[in-house]
Amino acid sequence: MSYNKTEVYSAETTDELKTRYSDILDKLGEDKDREGLVKTPERAAKAMQFLTQGYSLDADKILNSALFKEDYNNMVIVKDIEVYSLCEHHILPFYGKAHIAYIPNGYVVGLSKIPRVVDVFARRLQVQERLTHEILNCIDKALKPLGVAVVIEAAHMCMMMRGVQKQNSVTTTSAFTGEFKNVETRSEFLNLINANLR
């Protein structure tokens, strides 16, 4: 039984990016015709389209497609959401985890939609600070909850592979609205995301 993997890419964009990646290999002094690199420009072109697919996705539509009326008004937390993004300064990866909470105000959202929203904004050229706020603002706008909290912890390859070359550094960003600006509520959230409840 054969394995078929279907991926959809813009042929026009792929061809244009492929030419540019081929030129980059030339400028770096590589032989783009050697066996290991023959298909690299096309692979890189497709990879870049995949890694930036967030530009063509609508986070508001994703959240609004799964809103449910519910009287629940306690904290809802989705933690340890994997984050993979590209730093807009060097186009190098940064990766880590996002922890997101909201306090419903009449509506809850399907739990899988929150990681999808993270991906929409992460799959763009980003800085971690803006990514944190984009996720927060999107959830706040769609759900109109009593509060939203977002914490992202990430390692940045632009710091690890080049520049200061600090392999063990982690960057943490946070943003809060509504009830999460209250010290007690925020502390409860931070304690829960750090707790191992399994």
C-alpha cells in the first residue's frame, strides 16, 4: 500500500521562490546542481509557504465557528500549546509553549480552536511580543469574556545559533485583560500553568 501525501501550494509562488532560493545558494558559493541540493530550492519554497500560511487564515472566523452559549464563568485554561514561528528579524525559528486562559461571559469556545488561533498568528513572520498580544486581542474580541491571559515561553534560534549564542535562554512574554489584571486571579492562572496536575 503506497503512501500519498497531499499538500497544496501556489505554483506561481513556488516557482518564484524557487528561483530566489537557487540564487541564494549561488551567492553562498554552493553548487546548486549537486545531488543533495538539486531539489532544495523547491523544498525551501514550499516550506516557507507552509511556515507563513497564517497570512491566509482568519483567526476571527475560526473562533466564531465554534462559540457556544454557556453559563460557566470560571477560568478555562489551555496550556502547553506548542508554538513554532519565524523571527521577522532573521527569519530564524523560535519555538516554545503558549498558555492561554479566559473567563467566559456567556459563551465558551471549542477547545481546539484556541491552539488553531495560536497557529494562525505564529505562522507568520513575528516577534514574540506582538504574537502574545495578537492572540490575546483575537480571543478578547471574539468571546468578549471577563478576562483573557496569555503567556508564551520560547527559545529563539537567532539568539542560540548566532549573535550572543546563548543556548539556554528562554524568553517569556505575557498579556492580560479584564479579571486577569486582578492580582489574585492572575496568580491563580500562573500557579495553574506551573502546576503538574496529571
